[in-house]
Amino acid sequence: MCYAIPGKVESVEAQMVVVDYFGEKKKARNELPNLAVGDYVYAQGGYVITKVSKQEAEESLSGWKELFFSLKDTDDQLVFFAPENSAVDRRVARIVKEVSQGKEISPDELKYLIQLSDESQLDILFKSANFLRHKYHGNACCVHGIIEISNNCRKQCGYCGISIYNRQLKRYRMSKPEIIAAVEEAVNKYGFKALILQSGEGAYSVAELADIIKQIKQDFSVLIFISFGEIGQQGLAELYQAGARGLLMRFETSNPDLYRKIHPGQELDSRLEEIRQAYQMGYLIITGALIGLPAQTDNDIINDILLARTLNAEMFSFGPFIAHAQTPLAAAVPPAEEKVLKVLAAARFAAAREAKILVTTGFETLSSRARQKGLVSGGNSVMLNVTPLRYRGFYAIYPNRAHESETVPEQIDETVKLLKSLGRAPTDLGVGVVKQKEASKL
Ligand code: SF4
């Protein structure tokens, strides 16, 4: 759980600690030496990130306390929903009840959910997904930052605007000092506690990436996710050793034939193997698929959701398929907003308690209200783009990406306002935005 409010360590057992936040207890993995009961820490993504002094913690907590409970009240009021009283769709009500009692949803039930089309049924579906999010995850919303360090890529994914197909794109490759400066700004100025470093595949050698990550871990308290395409088992091991603890790698589709068609020369099995190896090594996994691929069926989508669960994803990332104009799949039509929302809601049913569900930038590109709608349909995570503005427009995986020209403070402001209106705790923006006097702006 992503609470970037300081919490008090209640118990320490081997590498697991229990942290208390105003009476709520959360478990987190700890790699800090000499952590003791009574210490105050920031934890993020299930990891203890750093220890803070009692004085700093108490100052921060006094700014948070009232806000913490008022956000919870807002969420409680907005989520109020009694599925058993729903006269509209008894089957959805039964599924919600069973999932609430811990039963796993079946593929048939998932199919039923993603094929709902009547407006009132959809309303029940989205509210039910929000109800499950609230029941199992409370009002915390993960806010990670992402830094796109290079748009170089050696792959030919048939839809991606930074693939080798796009010969018109200006390429960039941030230097180590530029990356460190971007991390410093994100962590020290804006308070991010978890960052995803992303590039196309092959933009840097594993040795270069390991060197950069080691430096980041030495200089900053931050959880690092990597997203550099397939780097092999040895590469994963080296970056874990350097300090990376999360992997963002979507498998894009669970259908091997479809995968081959849109990723010439690539095999789904090798990607899945890499995700499995990363999990075995201890990486937190963010994975998922594209919604609306040409010739994708509803059964494919159901298999995608189930596969993400099987891969032990701690966060599901399901976004719309949007092809770039400079690629072979340029003519493909993106999915409807409603389809994406249905998949997010169905994913919440499939991983009710296990996973966070990301409202992707792709979805925000498809629809200006995607973030708000996604967050009340099962979603509980967003990512803000903290790539330096001078590079951001060149990471053109699809056209006209949301937030492409917004500064980080603008994105934070917009996000915090939205989260406040929904009663969610923007728990990843600790230092820069939520601490003490800034909390009064919420
Ligand atoms: S989807 Fe990823 S691997 Fe494929 S071309 Fe784009 S950046 Fe490269």
C-alpha cells in the first residue's frame, strides 16, 4: 500500500514490518538496517523507503491527521452502494457478493461483465468495481512518477511510435547527469517516493543502467521500477543488485498468434518468462495488456486479465490500443472509452484484493475524463510524467499523449484536486505537495 505519509513501525519480523497510519496497519518489506519498533518511516509500493526523525514525522502527521480522516469520509460517502439491493442486475449483485466474500470470479462471469452494454447495468458494474476497490484497498491512491529517459528502441512493434518504423522521429538519450537531475527534482522538489525509469529497448547497456540505478539509490530514498524492454535474466539480476525493485512490463496480449502479428520477430513466451523471472527475483510487477487490438476478442481480453493475475501483478496496467501514424497499424481504430472502463472494472473483480489498477496515460489520451472515470470504476493508481519537458514530446509511442506539455506542478495540482474531490489520499506526493502547509490547499 502506498502511504507516503510517515508511519510508525509497530513490529519488525525478519524483512517484514508492520507500519501504523492513524490506526491503520500496513505491511511493508524492509531492507534498512537497524529499523526498530517505534521508528517512523516512509513506505511506498510495499517497501520501506526511508526512516524519518520523530520530529519530522510528527510535524508531517499533524498536517495530515484531519485531512486523512476527511478524505476517508468523502470516499465512504461517494462509494456508498448496496449491491444486494440492486434491482437492475441480480447477476452482477451476486458476483459482487461472492467476490466480496473472497470467491474468485470465473471466466464466464468476467465475460458477462465485459459484455454488459445497457446503461443502467454499466452503472452497476462501475459502482460495484468501486465498491470492491474501497473494500479491499481503502482510499489510498498510488501516484508514481515516470521518467522516459530515451526514445531509442531497436524493436518493430507494429503500432509504436518510437519503434524503428518511425524514421521521422527525433531521437534522444538522456545522459547519466540528466537522469540524476530529473530524479533529484522528482524526489527532492516534488516528493515522489516511487519512480519508473523507462526507455525503448536497447537504448542503454545493462551496465550503464546498473550504474545509473546504483547512483540513484546512493543519493535518494526512492523506489525504482525499471521499464527498458526485455533485458534477460542476467540483466534483471544486475539491476536488482543495483537497487531496482519493480518491473513495469506489459505482455500486451495473452494470445500468442496475435502477439506475433503485431510484434514481428518476437514471442510472447519470452516476455512472459522475463516477467516470471523478475517476480521470482523479488521485483514488484506491473503488467497488463492493450485493449482494442485488431482482431482481439472478448475471450482474449478475459485471458489477459487472468494472465495478469497469474503473473502476480501488484499493479494492473490495461490501456487502450492507440497506433501511431508512422507505423504499419496506423489505420487501426482505438477502442471506445466504455470498453476500456469495462475492462478496468472487470480487472478489479478479478483481482479485488491483490492488485492496484492503473488508470493509464493512454486512457487519458483517449478521453479527457478518463482519470476521473477510471478511479471510480475500480482504479486506484495514476502515473505523472516527470520527464523533462524538453524531451517529453519525443517519447511519441502514440500521438498527442495526455499531459505532454504540462509541467510537473500543473500535473500535481490537477491530480491532487481530482483525488481530493474523490476522497482519495494522494499518498505518493509526500514532501512537495502534501506536507503541512501544502496540505491546507487540499
Ligand atoms: S512497444 Fe516498447 S519495445 Fe515495442 S517498439 Fe515501442 S518501446 Fe520498443
